[in-house]
Amino acid sequence: MAKTIDSPLRQVGTAKPVRTKLRITVLAGGPSVEREVSLKSGAAIAAALVKRGHTVVVRDISPDQLKALDIPADFVFIALHGEFGEDGQVQELLARRGLSFAGSSASASALAMNKAATKAVLIEAGLPTPRYYVHHHQQDRRTARNWRLPLVVKPVASGSSVDTFIAATGDEFHSALETVGCNHGSALVEQYIKGPELTVGILGSEPLPVCQIKTKRAFYDYEAKYNDDDTEYLFDVDLPAGLLSRLQTMSLQAHLALDCQDFSRVDWLVDEETLEPYILEINTIPGFTSHSLLPKSAARVGYSFEDLCEKIVAMGLDRSDSAMPNSGSTPTE
């Protein structure tokens, strides 16, 4: 059995502590369909940072409720998934207020959130992604006439596999288009790739080990991600070592092509017959729950959950210090 190749990060041990007694605001909840997952991520992040000696508050936030940004803070940790938190809106607000945060910029976040726009960038960069088109609600469904079933239908800009369908029949396909179109306005129609589901986390400028996801469901859907206890996360992946190394290299290339920063997670499918890999999407604010993949991958190379959260804070502060060395609030004594 071939094993995934650990990145050079495997030598790190534990993360170097950041300045002590920071005032940190964790943004969690938000207005998206991923709200419940975000609340769990925020609670886990806050608990980890409190253990490291920081003063942490967790606050909900939405476009019409921004009081969380008025709290004096040395750092803002974004744990918002989906709309408003992962599409660049909150990043733009933080940048305008001069508040330090980690993760991708507003423009990179908006790009990664839009799966169709992401695919266009990936294709331009020479990176593989399944064949696709965007179906607008009420559009002539004959657009898919030359495509073969099964097809994947999902929102152009959403996450956690909400309203994602694998359509094996014409009726299922039309029903999926109607559901996604009504709920989201447009749908990404993608050629179905049958094979193992894999993910590669990026931390700093290094790819983490490849993780394979195995679920008893048809695919890694919302329930498998957050509620099923029998979903498996495997780092001893039964694929050629050369392919696993390529997945790590291409994941970092995708991260850089979208101009992502600090951390992300790149999701893959590998065709079970040809062993050709295909990028599905890039997540700029991946989950931080007990089921989440980035923390599992980071643990593989020596980072505890607390280490990972501390590392992310350190990266955000280092970039803020470099960009604005004479601005920002001062850590409490």
C-alpha cells in the first residue's frame, strides 16, 4: 500500500507561541446556511486560544449587525463559513478598519467562493478540474443534452455540500436544477467523477499530507461531514506515491493561483479507472470542528489543534506587522 508523502512541516513539532495575552475576537455564526457549523468551529477555536492564555470573545456577525468589530482586539479570527464570511465581505470590512486577521484577502476569498470563477483560474493555470457549465435558473435545460449522466448539480457559491446532488437520471437532474436554481439562482453542473475523495490542506506555504475521505453515503455530504461518526479519514492512502506527491504540488499551485494566503483546503476526486485527479474546489475558511479535515491534516505533521490556531494567529499578525508596522492596537500587558 502506498502512503501519502508528508510535507516538510512534519518536522515542526509544536507551533512557536505568539505574543501572550492577546485580545482576540472570534467571528462565528453569520447569515449563511453553514451557520451551525461555523458556531461549532468558533467555539473550538476560542477554547484552544483560551488554553494558550489569550483573552477571547466569540461574537456573531452579519451584514446588518457589525458590533463585533467594535470590540477592542489585537486580532480577529474568522470562523465564518459560506456567505459573508468566506466570500470576501467580512475580510473587506476588517481591512478597512485596519484589523489584523489571518487567511485570504477579500478578493481571493470572493474568487475561491465562486466555484465557476475558480475553475476558470484553475484551467488557465493548467490544473485539472471536471468539465462544467453554469446553469441559470429558468435557462433552457437542453444545455445538458450533450452531457452524459450522472451529473453533479450544486450551487455556484456555497459550501458544506448544501444543495449538492448527484443526478443519475434525467428526472433527478431536472429536479436538482430546480432546487438549486430556486435556492441559489444558478447552479454549477459538473461531470461526475467516480473514485476516491481526497483533500489537501495548505498551511503557510506548504501542503499537508493527503487525506482520503470514506463515507457510506453516495458522497461526502453535509451529514457525512458533520454528523456521521463512521466517516473515515485515512492518511495511508492506497494510491501511487507519485500521484499523492502530485496532488500536494498541484494543491499548492491552486492555492497560489487564486492568491490565497496562510491556509486553505483543496478538495479532489481521482477517477478510479484512469487515476486522473480533478480539483473540485478550494476552501479559504475550512471547518475547525471535531470532524474537520484541516485540523486532522495538521495533526499528521505535529500540530495539535491549539498549535494550529496559534499558528494561524501568528501568520496573520506577522503579515499585519509587515504591512502596517506603525498601526494597529497594542497587545495588553
